[in-house]
Amino acid sequence: MSKPKVFEKPLGVKDYLPEAVTKLRNIEFRVLACMERWGYNQIITPTLEYYDTVGVASSTEDKKLFKLLDRKGKTLVLRSELTAPIARVASSLLKEHAFPLRLSYHSNVFRSIEEEAGRDSEFYQTGVELIGDGSSEADAEVVALAIASLQAAGVGAFKIALGHVGFLNGLFQETLEGRSDAQLALKEHLLSRDYVGYREAIKSLALTPEVERELIGVLRLRGGDEICEQARMVSQHPIAQDAIRHLCEVWDVLKAYGVSEHVVIDLTMIGDFSYYTGMTFEGYASDLGFPVCSGGRYDNLLSQFGRPAPATGFALKTNRILEVTGKESVEQPGRVLIAYDAEHREEALQLAKAMRSSDDEVIIITQLVSEYEAWSNELLNKGDGQYELGGTVYSDVITMIERAAV
């Protein structure tokens, strides 16, 4: 194996330069402020967790976990998502706190990816968990907050696709009873949005024409609240009926929030069917193929940490949002340059200290000038009270140099 080049980075990680960091932090701060106004308190969990606890409980496939050993030989993982770590905290450090718990977070997460996948191994998530409330009101709250968070992040046009794992579970149990392999295969096709493969898999199952039409017809169950009535006619299985009832209740609450225009019901939306237990959703920006947020209900997770409770939440994929909003400029505070010579050093630095301590949002840069003539030749007066030096624009230049005037 060849040695990495000096400037080479591991696969799937990237450097963020100052301009990108400014935009990324701007998204983060605005979204977290939005979540705080909804009553969600921020939490920070460790980058490293034990594999046997959080790693096993995570929704991430085992092969995508980054694993390492501590000095005692115990297997650790780099956190691959935040829901399982927060479930651990809710069941331990917050076990005396009454439900519901409203928690928010912003952190980097790590997932091992295939070389040809073209995706990041390290990326950023900003999200919430609403723990201890199993109602449709709670599910609607997190969807409405996801919409508000996307708007706060600056995403202009987007849609939330809303589904429920119970609908397909009930439908498949009704139409493919005892054929668990076939059910799993169909779910895998829907999870990967492989609708061609889904149709082909159905045709290979030797079903009656009526059942085949019923299963293929699921692909058309996408739209507004009219889908609720259509779905009720598709399957009479109790699990499917309960799922549709719950989903319609969520829709009604979203209408009361005034955000249903951003939502479409999509009953092919299944999320990670081994993890989610009820409503699931994904958010798509109009000019990006990947989802910018995802979430849903996961009522079985906290029982793995000894404090059974229903829970629901979502995560924004912050670096993907940066791809959508990154072309927009972020308003920067003005920059002031204080140039000084050795004789005026103390006076200049004290002035800089005073200006940085003021309430004015301004960036103060100080510079020792030893050759005034050369320095002044590089300083460009751009007009309108702006100056440029070394490619940086300043709203003001204060010179504290003997016999110098700008």
C-alpha cells in the first residue's frame, strides 16, 4: 500500500474554507435558534460511543460504522447519527426528567461509504428529538418544525414527502402472507426508489391479476389529503388502516399549522423499515436530488436503553443545504484596518481593544507597517468609503503612522 501524499485526505472527507464555514455556521445558528423558539434545548454527545450500546442500537448499517479499539480492547464507534446517543442520555442522565423531552443538536457524524458512491464519510446534521409523546400531534410538530428549520436555513423551494411504515406492512401482510422474503424484497426496492425493480419483482411473484394491480397501484398513492381516502380502500388490514388514520390526523394538524402546502403524502415512503415504527418523512429541495432532511417515529429505540418511550424526530443534512444555499452571499460585518508603526503600537492596539469591546458588529484587523511608502502603494481607495489591501476590502482604514495620512 502506497504512502498518502502530503496533501491527500482520506476518502469522503473535505476541507471547508473560511467562506464556506461562514455560510455553514450561519445555517447552523439560524436553525438552532428556530428550534430553540419551539422549545428544544441543545445537547452535545461524545464523538466516540461504545459499539455494544449505541453502535448496535443505531439505525446505521453495521458495515458503515467506523470502529476502533480503546486501550482495554473494547470496540468503539465514531457516532454515525445522533438519535441513538440522545436515547442513551434520555435514559440515563435525563432519567429523572419528565416526558416529553424536547432536545436539539448539531454535530458532525461519520459513516463509511463505498469508494464509488461519491458521498461524504463525514457530514453535519442539525436536528431534534421529541421523546415521550406518541401522538399524531407530536409527529405533526416535528414535521412542522422541519419545515420551519428548512425555511430558517434559507431553502426556498422544497417538499416534504410523508409516509407511514404501517401501511405497507399491513398491505404486504394481507397480500403476501407468509412470504417474508418477497415482502422484504419489495421494501428494499421502495427504500432505494427502484420502482422499475419493484414492478418486476411483483410480476415475478405469480400473483393474481387483482393483487398485482393492487400492489403496483401503491406507486400512485402520492398527493394531498385525498390520498387518505384512496389508501383506505386499498387494504383492510388493521395495521394499514391504523397507519392511514394516524397519517390523516398528522395531515389535519399540519393544515392547522398552515404548512400543508409543503407536504405530499407518499405511501411508498418507508424510511429504514427496520428502525422506524410509524410515520416517516423526507424533505427534498427543488434543485437537489438528495434529501436535505429526514425523520420519523422510532418507538422501540429507548427500550434498548432501559427507559421505554415513544419518540419522533428529524435531522437536517446541513452540508447538503449548503449546496443549495451556498451561492447566496452572507452579510458580513464591516472590516476596519488599523495600521500603525512601532512608535504608535500601544496606542493602536488599545484602540483595537476598545473597538472590539464595543457593541458595534465590526471586525478589527491590526497591522504593523514598517515601510509606509510600499504599504500605501498597495492600499487601494475603491470609493464609497471602501479600501482594498491584499484582496481584502475594508470599510475604514485608520492609520497611526508618523507623517502618514490616508
